[in-house]
Amino acid sequence: MNCCEKQEYAIDNEQLARFAKAMGHPARIAILSFLANLDSCYFGDINNELPIAKATVSQHLKELKESGLITGTIEVPKVKYCIHRENWAKAQVYFNTFFASLKEKDLCCD
Amino acid sequence: MNCCEKQEYAIDNEQLARFAKAMGHPARIAILSFLANLDSCYFGDINNELPIAKATVSQHLKELKESGLITGTIEVPKVKYCIHRENWAKAQVYFNTFFASLKEKDLCCD
DNA sequence: TTCGTTGTTCGCAAAATTACGAACAATATT
DNA sequence: AATATTGTTCGTAATTTTGCGAACAACGAA
């Protein structure tokens, strides 16, 4: 899906869209909230928190990993998931910059 | 009210996911950027900006309207799209609150 | 009326997403 | 070796998303 790439904005917009897409499902928001707010980070605890099958949870975690928002590490016999703090901060800046770009006065709409 | 009460300003995770989902496509980010930054807001100008068919642009605009991030108004013979400033601000707060909820220290991951 | 302009909607196809159970892999324990 | 624990991957199905061209609707102008 390489439509809408424009040299001047391309990188930011594509990355912002990827972050947004990763956050675009209630289960993934719940997972991120869980990891951001609590003291547990093992698959089993995440899985217990959600009313969906573990295969599905695993899939959502995979997507979140691929978006860069979290990391996954094997800690035998468990798997530990953590917020990727650097990318989390990057996403925060991206979103905030995006929303802050709205002009106060718009010749067309105001 | 207890100052340390958790989630005093609760975020609706479903709503956050809806906003995120709406932003989860490069074309829709491009449309929102265009509307947020420029002085034009007519379908034709948005359509010219994107390398996709007008039917597809119309569809993306419909999704953005349904998410609440923009409004659409007929101004015969054109259609004017504008950022929905109130919901835009709401989305900004939602995202920012969400990202800010990350704890400094995590007993599990640090 | 007929034409041109502006966008939406329809119908379809291809691709991606979401979800699940079952099978599997890796390891530790009995 | 057999069993239990922890998650991932596979195979599949249902649904949603994305995208396009063509048809359509609403309007003003010739």
C-alpha cells in the first residue's frame, strides 16, 4: 500500500499511520494500557486480561511488536512483553506534533 | 476527591481505538494534514493531492467523518470538508493522556 | 433541453484483518 | 520417558478494508 507517498511528508506520515494502525483495535489499546500501567508483562497475564483466545492475543502482540511500540523477550518458560520506551516517546511526539499542526484560523472553514 | 485516585480523567479506550483506526491509513493522514495545514478544504483539492481515484478519496472522507475528526458540508456545487475542532482537541487529549500514562519505573521491564 | 461540473454511491474484486481450535516447540518436572 | 507449562504457528473461515470504474444525482450555464 504505497499510495499517497509524498516526498516532503512521506516518512512522518507513513510512520504515524503505522503507529495509528497498530493502536486501531480495542484489544491492542488494552494491551498497551496494561503494559504501560501495571507491573506485569507476561503473556499469561495479558491473556487473562482479555476475553479472547490466546492465539488471537499472540497475534495482536505480534502486530504491536512489528509496529515498534513493544518488545518481546523470551524468559523461559514465559515471554515478557514491554513497552518500547524509545518508540513510545517517538509516537507520542508524532501524534502531538500532528494534532498541534492544526492552524488557529482557517480561511476556508472559519 | 482523593488526588491519587487512579484514572481521574478516564479515557474511553474504545473511542481512542476508533480515532486511531481512522488515522491508520496514509491517505487519511494525508487528508487530515491537508485540512489541518492549508487554506483549502474542497473535495476537488483533496482529490488532486492524492494519487488515488476519487471514489476512494470519497470513501476515506466518509470514514473520517464517521470517526468525528472532520465534517462535511455541501456548498453547491462543491463539498467542503473541515477539521472538527472539538473532536480534534478531544483526540489530542486522548492520545496524549494515553502516552503520558506510561510509568517511569516498571517493576517488570526495567 | 442539453451540457458540463462536482462528488457520491453502487457493484465488484482483491487483499488484509480478526478470530479460533488444534498442533506444535521448548523447557522443566515427575 | 511421560507429563505439564508456556506461547507460537498453522490452517481455516468470516468479515472488513481498500480500490476502481461506471453510473448516478444535483446543480448551474449555454
